[in-house]
Amino acid sequence: MPNWADQLIQEYSDGKRQLLKASKNLDKKNPVEREYRTMINSMAEDMDFVIEWLETGRQPGTYRGVDKRSVYQIRSLENMDLIPDITEQLDDVHEKKLMMTREEKVILSDILSSFSLRERQCYILHTVHGLSMQRIADELCLSKATVQMYISRAREKVEKRVG
């Protein structure tokens, strides 16, 4: 469900968290461990750099390049086939237009890219795929209340954009 940029951001965030945890356990007075701590902190800073790059779509610290937040997620969302095919459910397909216009796709991708990863996962699983909140909670190892909160936040963002 998450796109490649979201997966990388999550992996780098988890790795950074593990590095910082390991760094805290080192003895500051021991010269060898102090050197390890310096290397670990440097790796964590490099991970911050990559995470920011993935989130913003531009090299951190520079003002040239792509100026759109979440550019990788937006591109991925624009290329995704999120809406299931409903042609079998319609009686007279030839009279109804089932295609989204380019403008509608851009609006949809903008809305979805404004969601956090969890909001997007929960909202799509509930709204598009019709899963119950309890089933989503079980699938994502979250509580049902947390899933409800993510879906509620996502709906508020949709209302703000559409309404």
C-alpha cells in the first residue's frame, strides 16, 4: 500500500531511531565508545538528510530544484490505480463515463498526498476497499480508535479541500 518513498522514509526513520538508541547506551568516558558515538551520530545526521530529501523532493540546504513538498509521493499517487474498476457493477456502461479527467486526478493526488502515510493507508482501505475499521486495525497492528482517528483526520482534509 505505501509507495516507495513512504517505505524508504519509514525504513530510514526506523534505522535512525535504532542508531540513536545505540548511541545513548555508549559510555561517554570511554574513548573508544566516544568515537563510536561520534560515528553513530554522524550516520544519524546523514539519515536525517535523506529523510528530508525524500519528504521535500529537493536537496536539503539548497534553494534550487523541486519546490513541491512530497513530490515523490505525489508522482507515485498520480501513477497509482487507486480506484477499483466498477464497470461490472453498472448496467449500462456505455451511457456512463467512468474516466476521471486529468484535473480530477490531480485534485485526488493532491488530497491523498496531504495525508500522512497512516491516514492514507486507513482512508484508502476503508473508503476504497470497504474494509471495516476493526479489520484495518488488525491488518496494521493498530487499535480501532487509532484507525478511527486517522480516517477522521483524512476526512477533514478531504472536506477542507473539496467543501
